[in-house]
Amino acid sequence: MNIETGPIPRLPRGFRDIPPEDVLLRERMIASVCSVYRRYGFEPLETPHIEYLDALGKHLPDVDAPDGGVFAFRDDSAEWVALRYDLTAPLARYVAEHEKDIVFPYRRYQVGPVFRLEKPGPGRFREFYQCDFDTVGAGSPAADAEACCALADALEAAGVERGGYIVKINNRKALNGALEAAGVVSAADGSASDNSLVVLRAIDKLDRVGMDGVIRLLGEGRKDESGDFTKGAGLSNSQIDSIVKYLRASGSGRTDVCDTLFEAVKDSETGREGVSELRAIHDMLSAAGFGEDRAVFDPLIVRGLAYYTGPVFEAALTFETTDERGEKKQFGSVAGGGRYDTLVERFLGRKVPATGASIGVDRLMSALKQLLPPDASAYSAPVLVTAMDPSLMPEYQKLVFEIRSAGIPAELFTGSGGFRKQLKYADRRNLPLAVICGEDELNSGTVSIKDLLLGRELSKDIKDRAAWVDDRPAQITAPRSELVATIKRMLSDNIK
RNA sequence: GCCGAGGUAGCUUAGCUGGUCUAAAGCGCUUGACUGUGGAUCAAGAGAGCAUGGGUUCGAAUCCCCUCCUCGGUACCA
């Protein structure tokens, strides 16, 4: 700690170490989610963590300091490269690069860490896992509908019960229709002006800042309780009224939503198109048996702001969590996606329809930790073969391999220290059983096996040392030949 | 980016109207006793110089300023 020289052991800002139980939980979760993707016909793909900066879609920084947002640096030929910030941009690059070899529609899934150079916040880190799946080369709403189904099924596979989540679907075209109706964008131009982004952002915040907040954001702006002022879109009152009318246009069922949406956007061709895509998605969902309990239409879903061009969706967990202040909150969004028909266009110069979604692995994991019983995340810690008599090491090695051969995780104590220290080691590591073989056992052709978990319970009632040491609680001695069978029995007792 | 709260042993904290602090406590850790057994008990012990740098002062963990970092809110979010 106090050494004058040498580096300080510390983690870069926004990064973290993942403890063993979380690593294991994540592995299990990813495995279940990916098996769903595969069932839907998606195939795996891995791309490197690093891409050329321009391929990721960020433009070269002016000077040596790269733009905020991505971790970028020059490689040995002075080319700008960057850590990927999502899995979609690399997919676009991959598809464009292998266009001639890929069979379309191309369906792939990919899991891995992505990196963002942003301010870390509660539950937000600079490295996090995403679990993506996309269909490239299919423009039909059927592909969008399927993505929503896959999202729902994946969440269930991960351990979220039906009813514990909801997939919310909207269409950017419907949203744009509403903006056209309000006169924020003109139908002719259609391109996203700066102002339309501000409006979309305001809509996106409805759940957090409430209708009043949104109205303020659409107008002059809004000051939050920390005193920070957010500049508004500066819309006129009649424009705001028009947007608010859209925001209130949610209905009870999918077809209701479509009907009210249609009323709100019927003057816009884009809007009408958006609604008809939603109707197509509804037909697909219904045919697949996905009812309103799993997927709903929600005109308020905006999703990101940049590249979505059609249907957008997001999956939220509906169970409530209590934060440290005792306030109840819905857990919220754990996955999202949508249609992006222009991403590959950057490379090929023509539109390539694509749609997909991504599960935020880390957020889903923290939800799962609250949902699943605690020992669902416990892993099978190894049985410890103690080394009471160092001269018997070869014998101990034999025991360990015998246990391992039976498929039971086992380890030989290879540290230094006496028997007492070895049991303490096992105790601190929470190991379930200790195999003991000293002189007594050797002479009688037996082994002793101690149930450390049970022993820990029993120790609560033991007062004096003699009882603790001599009675050998939770320990049995079995014939050497029954080693594995005895261990198996004790392990299964232990689980109960 | 902006606003706010903080940074004292591995952890949680006390001290913060300056001196008695070469910094205290609990937990944890190490060693030993109890002589093949983790717990309990008893005994000994290691471990921070108070985030960093500067300033005020005879004197600073305690006051002031910069920076860094953490936490929270807000903004952004491909």
C-alpha cells in the first residue's frame, strides 16, 4: 500500500470486475437467450472488438483527441481504429464486405462486450454486454414481428415469467406522421430536422418527466430539480396541442391503437404507411399466438434517435423494484430494437432493409438477480481433498481424480499449512465437503468425509471445544471403496 | 457537459468549531493455545498517516483553492 514505487492497482473509470457468481449467471443467461435465437433460425457470428473508426460510422476526429463516445486510437499504420460501441455497426460492415457471399435474408446473432466512452452512471458502465440478433435483407413487417416474438421468447428463456415483461411496439413512420401533422416536419422534405429530434426526445421522456414536463420541453424548455435547464423545441401552442393529442392517442388493444393512431396521422402518407405496417405486425403476432399479454402497441416508444426507419420496439420488465429510498419503480427497459434500412447504405450506396434487436445483458442480469431465488445463482463449489499427511500426497491425488472422474468438481489442497488451516480454507471458500484421509483412515481402509455446510449449522449449538473437536459433527467415515457414492449422497443431502 | 454530496486501515465508520491524532473502533486478517477438525473462547500481532497537489498557520485528517476519483440527479446515448 505504501510502497514508494510501482503502479497503483486500480480500475479504469467506468469499468468493473465481475465476481464469479455473476460470470456464471451471465453464462447461463446468454446460453438460454442464444438457444432461442438459434431456434428462430439465426446463426452465430463473431466480429472483432475493434473496427476502423470510419467503418463504425464515427468520422475522424480533427486532432489527436478522438470524438467523445468511442474509444479510438491509431494503429501501427496510423489508421484510426476504435472499440465497437454496438454490434449493429460491425454487422453492417460485415454484410457490406461479404455481400456477394451472404445468402439473404441473412439472420445472425452475436453476443459480446461493447464499449462506450461516456460518463458512467448508476448501472451504466463503459464496457457492457449486448446480445443482438438481426435480419438483413428482409423488408417485410413479418421480420419485425418475428423479432418481437424472439425478444419475448428470449426473456422467458432467461427466466422472466410471462407477465413479468412486455414488448412495446411503435413505428417511427407513425411518429413522423404525427410530426408532420403538427407541422414540425414537412412531408416533402421528410428528413429529420434538428427540431424534430428535440421533439422526439421530449416524447421519449414522458414517463420520467410527465405530461407537463413534455409540454414544457416542446415549448420553451424545462428546468429540473437539480437546476439544470433543458432547452425546448420552441413549438407554438397549436403544434404542442397537436403533439399532445398524439401522445394521448393510446388505446386499449393493438387494433384500437392502430385505429386511434390512424386518426392522428391520416393526413400524412408516411403516417398511414406506419400504421399499416403496425397492422401487419399485429396480424403476424396474433397468428403466432402472441397476445396483448406479451406484445402491445405503444405510440410513445421512440427508441434512440438516429437510424431507425420503421417499426421500433422495446422490452420492459414490469415488476417493481424498491430503490434505496423505498420508492417503487418499474424495472424498465432491458432490450430494444427496430428497423434500420439505411445502415448498410453507407457502404453500398443503396438501401438494404434490416431489422433486429438487442438485449442489454447486464440490465437483464440485475433484474434476474432480484427475480430468481438466491441459490439459483450458486454454483457447484468443489469438494476439497485435504492433505493431512504430506507424505501421502500421491494417495490424495488418487482420491481427487477418482472424484473428478465421477463428474464431481474436486480439488486437492495444494497450499501450505496444517490440517486446521485447510479446513478453514474450505470453510472460507464455502466448499461443501472435505475429504479426510490420515493415518487412522489409511490403516482401516476408509476415508472420512465432512459436511462443512451442515457442520456450520451444528456449530451454532456447540459450546465447548471438546464437543466440537472430538465428536466430529457432520462427519462420517466410509469404506474407501465407497468414496464416490458417499460423496454423491452427501452432496444431494446438502442441497436439501 | 451541468448541479449536488462525498473521499480516514481490506470493509464499515469515529474524529473535521486546528495542537491531547507518530489517528480510534468494530468487523475481517495473521500467529499461537485448546496437542487430526472450519465455529466458539483466550492470548499476541500486522495493517492507514487521513484521495492528490498547493495555500493559511508556530502547528491541519480537521480551514481555503486546484485536480482526480466515487456516489446521486440531469443531459446525452449509436
